[in-house]
Amino acid sequence: MKHHLRKENNCLNCGSIVAERYCSHCGQENTEPRETVGHLVGHFFADITHFDSKLFTTIKLLLFKPGFLTTEYFAGKRTKYLNPIRMYVFISAVFFLSLFLINNHEETINEDEGNAHAMNILKQHLADSLRQSIHWPAKANVYDSARIQALKDISTSLDTVAAKKLQDEEISFHLGGKGATFVLREDRFNTVKEYDSVQLTLPDSSKNKGFLNWLIRSNVRLKEKYGSRRQVMVSENFQHSIPKIMFLLLPVFALLIYLMQNKKNYYYAQHLIYSVHFHSFLFFLLFVLLLISLIPLGNGSQAFLALASWIFSFIYLVISLKKVYGQAYGWAILKGFFILILYAIMLVLGILSIAIISFFTA
């Protein structure tokens, strides 16, 4: 592509003198502004392969040489590797996009659940109508008594709020190989009005109180508002908040490193770069676990994978701490243990907080 270089040595972008092929001031290539289609295509593939080679090289070093990219960044060797922020954005975006696609597919509400909700409403209307039709005549005979008792029995069997079963209500939240998921099920009450009316008829010892009352009543409210799609609405609200809490934990993790290192030798910004590299590794590890979770495995295998991921994270953290900060393995293990425990506590608290907020604001 040499024949496309300009003969003039003034940069068309910034006006500086261009000594060779690229401007030393802004970095633009000193080529003719008019380009052929072949030249554009050549530039496109050159940029793609250059990005790909940087990406693959950087990820390979990130995975198999803990702390190496951070030490290279501290030493000023940055051009041949992908920028830490760009790498974090790329890897986390791939992970969360895959997570959203998988969860949305699995949370698609089937027709039976929607029909069950509609059937409950229909049964309740029939039960209420039968009760209203019961009128004792002035002179009731045996036939009238039998007819009225039959209507009462039928209305009771159709009543969706007449008898409470333990499995009628389920509100749960758990973390697993496929991220955080909600389970919302309520087969007894169709409206908040029904729930409140039943609560008024119960003795104080049997009434739902405090947080439990708010939780169940909110679940009924969501059912009344969204019907069979309430679980999807809450899960989507929650899943879209996860990237935000993870991004907010980046500087928190860097602060933990900062508090446990010699503050004279490193700036906080350097710990932030280390935090970006470590979180990029975590997201790649989570992405691999997400792919493995698609394989039908038993509960024991899933628990083993979850434990293995924590062990790999701890080992990676210890090796990278030793590499970046030049510490003995003993200190690196001790600091890594406390950092990971504190970080796990903050992560769980953060996720629980947005879980409650997502449930409340859905």
C-alpha cells in the first residue's frame, strides 16, 4: 500500500510535519484521502486481524499468566496488549449477553402456567356466583337442604382461597451456575383484595406479619399486575442490575488491595488496573461455567463446579498478588484470603440488595 502514501509531509489531521509513514503527533497514516474499494477492504481486514491478534494474545496471557498484564502495564508496555478497560468491557459484555439470552429462554412462561392462572380466576368467579345463588326458602324441605348443601360443597371445591396449602406459595432467590434466578409461584390468591380479606378472617397467630406479609402480598400484587409473566418481569429487572453492581465493585476491590499494600509504592489507580484485570479473569471464568451449565449435570457436579470456581479464583488471586506486588507466598495467601472473603461478603450483600429492590420496583 506504499503507492497510496502522500508525497506531502503535512498531516491532514493535525497539520504537523510527518517524518515517515505515521504522524508522530496524532498517529494518523499519511495516505491519500481518496481511496479505492480494494484499499478500504484491505484496511478493514488489517484492522480486524490486528484487533483479533491483540485480543487473543491478551486473553491468553490473562488466563495463563496471572499478574503479567498488570506488571506490563505498570512498566509502560501497553501497545501490544488490549487496553484493560476495553478488555473488561468486551469480556463482561459477552458474559452478560450470554447470561441474558439463556435466562430469557429458560424463563419463557409456558402455556400451562398461564392457563392455570386463568383457571384459578374462573373457579373463584364460579364459587362466588354459586354462594350468591344460595337462598333458603321459607319452608325448606329435605330436597332444598340437599340442594343447598350440594351448592356449598361445589363452591368450596372451586374456591381458590378457601383452603391454604404449604405449596401454594413459593418465593425464592438463588445463585447458581447460570447466575441469579427468581422463583415466584402463588396458586392461592388472585388479587391483593382476596389476600387481605383472608388475612382479616384468620386469628392473630395464623396471620402473616412483618416482612413475610409484605413479601407474600407483593407476590400477589405482581401476579395481579403481570399474571403469568411476573417471574420474567422481576428476573429481567434483577438481571439488568447485575452489571451495575459488578461495575461498582471494581473500585471497592481496588480499595481492598490499596488498604493491604504499601501505600508509598503504588497509586490507587494502579490497584484499579489490577482490579480490572482480575475481574476480567472472573468474567471469563463465569462465562466458561455458564457454558458448562448448559450440559445436563447432577446437583453434585454443579456444586463441585461452584466450589472449583472459588478455588481457581483464590489461586489466581494469590499468584497475581505475588507477581504484581512482589510478595512472599505466605503474605499473598493471607492477604488473598481476607480480600476474597470481604469481597464475597460485599458481593452477596450487593446482590441481595438489588434482588429486594428489583422485587419491590417490578
